Amino acid sequence: MRTSGIAVWLKIVTLLAMLTSTTCRHPVRHLVGGEDHWKPNVNYTNWSLNKTFYAGDWLYFMYDKYMFNVLEVNKTSYDNCTDQGFIFNITRGAGRDVFELKKPKSYYFLSSGGYCYNGMKLGVNVIEFVSAPEPSYVTSSISSNMVTGINMVISSFVIAVLWVALL
């Protein structure tokens, strides 16, 4: 009985440490083109300008599956509106396809069949998410190790109080 209580206490301490020491961000699913979706005569450059794309985010392409497709291409193919030697065919036939932006880099997409010339192309620059540094609540004369120690003591005290209250 005593051992399981210690195990629970250690799990609580670990969980609190994780919650207080990291800043997390959930991936975002970007609907390409917004309400316009993936179709000709939409300026996807303007659509993407006010967005930040992070590694782990998703692009969600909605389009008429009988007319259009979505291909990942390189920069040269994007600039020239050519689908020759495309990197990946995102099209799965449903007209509602997603693509994960796995790495921080530039990605390029277009629709073949000449639709690229009518604006159906998208380039996005993906960056790595970097959590913000923890705010400093103490003067610089106090070391960060001391602050960490104080935080651990406070966390341990709160956990101990909760533990006693649960008994």
C-alpha cells in the first residue's frame, strides 16, 4: 500500500514538472484558400501571407474531385507551372485531402491540367515551433538554479498538501 502511494506521488510530481516546464502547441489544420477552397482564380499567395505555418501543421485541400488535383512539386516546377516529376500526389480521390507539413522548409503545391496558370498553386514556408522563454520574475542576482529549486519546493509542498487532503 505504501509503495503504490509513492508511485502515485511520483507520477503527480512528474506531471506537474512537465506542465510547468514546457510550452506546447497543437498542430493547426489550415483550410487552403479559406472559404474559397482549392479552385482557379484565387490568390493563394495573398491567402498564405497572414498565416504562420509550423512543422507539424496540416494543409487541408477541399476541391472538386472531378476537375482538380493537388501535387507537391519543387520550386522550379512551381515557378513554371509544370507537374513533370512531381514529388508527391496528395490527391486521394475524395476532394478533401490533407498534407502534413513535417519539416521546417518551403513546400510547393499546384494543380495540374493547366489550372496552375489560373492561380491554383501554393507555396508555404514552414518554420520550427520554438517555445517562448519562461518569464523572469526575479532579479538577475538570483541564479536560475535557485529559482528552479524554489519552484520544485513550492510544487512539492502543493502536492504534499493535496496528497494529505486525499487521504
